[in-house]
Amino acid sequence: MDLAASWQCFQYLNIRGRDYTCGDAQLSPLLMFGAQRGLIRFYNVLTLLLMNTHSLLNQSLINELLLEAQASPRLRKNRNFHVGDDAQCHRLANALQVDSYVHPHRHMNEHKAESMLMLAGELGVLIFDEAGQVIAKHHLKAGGEEYGINIEAKTFHAVVALTPCVFFEAKAGPYVPVAANELATWAPKADEAASVEYLAWMRSQFV
């Protein structure tokens, strides 16, 4: 089935979940069970593909993200504008609260440069050498003289929220979690007590 036919089948299944056919497509009970389990995910993806024509970045979105970040254990939250993790171009709004710790890291994939543009608040960006020495630091501020940055692949970096902030981020997909060998060994892990002191030190670079 093509995408339009899949959408029609989804609508049919959503209304008449007990039936196993949709047009010319034959659905076995097993497939039906799988379709029902993935109903919400299937709906979200197809809605983005077939119904959405655009998304706004506005003050309402910023306020929502900051509230969601405040309620998150990691004190950060993102809103994706790409369809899924396999998308070739990832575009997202990322909100950080002041005590959110981002472990210094780098992306070894040569295609994983990332660009950030401030939408609200202030963000400190630290660039490190291989030994963990700061070689550059930038104070980004929405509407300020410096309001964005591009960080090349294989560059150790970290960000620290100087105020509650939101920035737009773009980078190549698909999504791949940061690997253990991409995390800086000279910085504490997020679940270590020393991360609190290290975060305070990173923030002090912008005082």
C-alpha cells in the first residue's frame, strides 16, 4: 500500500477495530494486533506527513518548552520538527534550565556538525581541546551581538544555560546517541556528584 492508502486503512482501523480488511488490503489478526499497539505512533507520523504544512516557532512554544524542561529530571526538553529519528536533517527547539548539566562531548561522525541559534535567554558555549582545556568560549544571547554558533564534528564542546533558555538546533540525521567514547573522560558523568561542581565551574567561565 502507498502512504495515502495506509492513512485510509488507519482511519478505518481506528473506527472499526474489529474488522480485518481495508479496501483491497487483507489484514491478518496478528497484523491487526500490531497495528493497534502502534496506533498512537502511527497516527503521529502520518499526521506529520499528510496533514501538517508548517510549524511555528513562537512565544507560546518557548513558554511551553521552558515549563516542560523545568519538570524534566534532566532540566531540559526538546521539540522536534523532523518526522522521526531516521530523518536526514534534524531540526529542533531545545530548552535548558539553569541547573541542567550537559556532559562535554563530541560527535566523531564527520557529518555531525551542529548549528544553534538562540530563541530566548542566554547560553554559554565552551570549546575544549583534547585534554579538557578551554580554547574558546562564547556567550550567546537571543537578540544579542552573538546569538548563534556552528560547531564542527569531532570538536569537544559543552553548553551551559546562563538563564532559562531556548535555542534552535540543526544537525544531520539519523539520530545516534552519544557513544561512551565521545564523552569527555576529563569531565564527570551526569550521575556523579562532581557534576554539580563542574557545572558551577563551567558557568563561572561567563561571569
